[in-house]
Amino acid sequence: MAGTSLSVGVVGVTAVLAVGLVAVGGAAVQAQRVAGVADAAALAAADAASGALTGAPCDRAAQVAATIGARLTRCELDDLIATVTVEGRLAGLTVAASARAGPPP
């Protein structure tokens, strides 16, 4: 019986660790996804500021972020350089990322 109890304990600990690793992996994937959304939103805002796209730069950034399932929380323009921050959600937690885009120096 001692071997059975030990086996059940090892399986239980392994299951808890596996669930934890899946949660951490999901958070890492969501963080990278939100970073990609921030990059795309910053590029859209910079393109609109330069005239390559029509519309207001921050409106374009918000549109891109919403299309991908995130929310634009900050948008600043310094001439043709756009800086944006977007947020996404994962299991009730907020994941945020910022990005800058503009013409080459």
C-alpha cells in the first residue's frame, strides 16, 4: 500500500506541475501576441501620421488593436513617430505591451 500512496502522490504532483506549466505557457503566448498587436498598431498610426493611410493615427491604431482582439490604452504622436500601448486579457489578467514606429532616422 505504501507504493500505491507514493505513486498517487507523484501523479498528483506531476499533474499540478503540468497545469502550472500550461498556464505559464499560455501567458507567454498571450504576451507575445499582445506585443505583435502593439507593433501593428504603432505601424498603422505611423502610416496614418505620414499620410500613407487615411484617417486619424490613433483611430487607426485603435482599429488595428480591436481587430486583433486587444484594446488601445495609449497613443502618442511626436511628429511622425507613434508610440502606442495596447492591452489584452488572459484568464482575467491584463497583459500590456508598448511599441514605437516611425520613419527611419
